[in-house]
Amino acid sequence: MTTDLRVLRPADWDEWYGRLELAFGGVPESPEERALWRDLTEHDRSLGAWDGDECVGTAGAFTFRVTVPGGAAVQAAGVTMVSVAPTHRRRGVLTAMMRRQLDDIRSWGEPLAVLTASEPAIYGRFGYGIATQQLRATIDTSRVRLTVPEGTDDVRLRLVKADAPEVRDACEAVYARLVPTRPGMLERRPGWERLPLLDAEDDRKGTSPLQCVLARRDGEVVGYARYFNKPDWDAAGPKGTIELRDLEALDPAAYAALWRHLFDIDLTSRVRMYNRPVDDAWQHLVSDNRRCDMAPRDSLHVRLVDVGAALEARTYQAPVDVVFEVADAFCPWNEGRWRLTGDAKGASCARTGDAADIALSVRDLGAACLGGVSLSSLAAAGRVRELRRGALADASVGFASVVAPWLPHGF
């Protein structure tokens, strides 16, 4: 490779980001979205590949803290804005950026790297495993009914202006309380509260401006939903669609009240969602799952940058005492045997010379580390090998999460 790889200078951001836009189809983003990503870009954690004066590759890494099983928030590099110019493919540009980036992340002392992939096949060779899924669904609200729990009628709903500062702060407070409860969720650092409020007029494609409803009980905000209304009509009458952006609630009654609101909006017959947990509770409120057109999709890809620190950071729902033989050709400092001992109170993970119980790649360990992918399932696919009888079952139970891991928004 003859290109020059260097840390992004603020003065080069426009060209760097323009190259990213070109790689993703060349359609310029709205000024509002472009301004948001300009403000969120961490220049000292971003890389550009340059061929002379031309930017031919981009990669960034946000500073995140991601929840792991047990509720701890762990430092993680949010890998983002990765692209290679079509004129420079198959010349090692991506590999060079991934190599430099993982070396940097290790030097920063961050045990995890995480990303969402434009194409899932790209990042496995760099050690990233698919650790979470997101549920997409379209509910036919003209045919599906909700059964709501006791206390739902005690929740009061109010339509509010989504971007009003007091509304934004109330929604962020609810979100922050929920972050420790589900692996895969991200703490929102300053500036990131703007992302769920992004509402460029050019991007609406026939929908309303962003709408927001707050759920209150005894004067306290206990939940919120943000959504777009897309009106539509045919000869039989109205058939509009509610497009859900996000919905969070602190208890079942507030949660059900918000969903009932979405189902009851006049002149609509569908609620469409693009990113919900695969175990989202609305599936147990609806009268007919078959009319909800559900489909999962890969979401957060996880890479263990430091195997020991990453596995020590979480807890395990059943006691585990297992020696992993980890293969990691791209980050050889992870190669070898690691003894993991842990339970619901904590864990330790250190190098060992003891015989291995389970052999696997760092990619598959990353897929399992948030508790949403079973080691036994990976073994059934031939990706994990049990070397000591019984070790796989014990580890699979210990690694599992009581709720499905979920990434609430992209980056």
C-alpha cells in the first residue's frame, strides 16, 4: 500500500466526510445531519488514508461506555465512518486502518471495540462477532388488539414538542435509568442526546415532523415515545402508518400506555418499527403475532480487544470456571489460554497454562460476550469446540443474559 495513514485534522473533515458520503452512494446528507456528525466526530480518534492530496479511506472511533451483563458500563471504542474509495479497493487500505485502529484502542486501555456494519460479511476477519440483533416489525393495528396490565389507566399521556429542552432532559433521564438494565445499551455522552431528535425536513419522505408523547404518573415522567406519522389513503379510507423511532418506559403500565397510544392514533392502521429488542414485551401484549410481520437483523458487532479485561468486566448468571483456548491472529496478544472464573458477583480472567476446556476464535467469544448468542449454538455450527465434557453447557448457562442485549441506536 502506498497511501499515507494519519490522524484526522479538523481542517480535513469536509473532504474526509465527503469521501465517506461518496462511498455510501454519493447522496449528500441533510445539513442538519452533517452538522451533527461534524460535532460528534472525535478527530484524535479518527483516521484518514491519503493518496497524495486525495482522501481514499476513512475510519473513526467514538468514546463509548456499553452495558455488559451485570449492569457495568465498560469502555468501548465505537468504530464508525469506515469507507474505502472504489478506486483503492483490494489494496490493503481497510486492513491497514483496522490494524492501526485496534492498536490504538489497545493503547487507550479500552477492552472492547463495537460497530454496526453496512455489510455483515466485512468485519469477521478482523475479529468482530455479531453480539446483538434488532427486531423489525409492522403491526396491523386494524386487526391486532392489545391486552394491557393493571395500572395502565393511571398513566397520563401528553403530546409535547420533542426538541423542547425540558422534554429532551426528561427523556434522557428515563433513558439513563434504563441503560444499566440491558446489555448492549450505550451511555449517552454530551452531544449524543441530539441524535434521537434529528428531524431534517428533507429526510421525512412524506411523514410528519417528529412527534413525542410523555407518560407521567404522579407528576413524574415514567416513559416516552417518539415517532413520525405517515398519512395515506385509498378508496376504502385512511391507512396511515406510525413509524416508531424510540420508546422507553420505567414500568409495565407506562410501557403499555405508550403502545396503546400508538395503536389508537386516528387515521392509521399500522405501527412500523425498525429497531427494538428481540424480546420486546409488546409481543406479549398483542392479540395476534402473525399480523406483526417480525424480522430480526444483525445489530452490534463486538470485538474483544483485551480478552481478560473484557470478560472480567461482566458477571455470570451461573458459576463458571473454564479455560478458553482463544485464537486471534489479527490481535495476537489475545492468543492462548485464559481461565475465566466468575459468578453473579464478579469475575476474574487471567492467562493460564492449564489444559483448555473450550476452543474458539475471538470473533465467537465476542459474539457471546453480551449474553445474546449461545456458546452451545456456536458449537452446533462447528465454530466452538468442547474439549472437556460438560464445560460447554456450564459456560453457556453462565454467559447467558436474562434479557436480550440490544443496541438502541446506531452510530
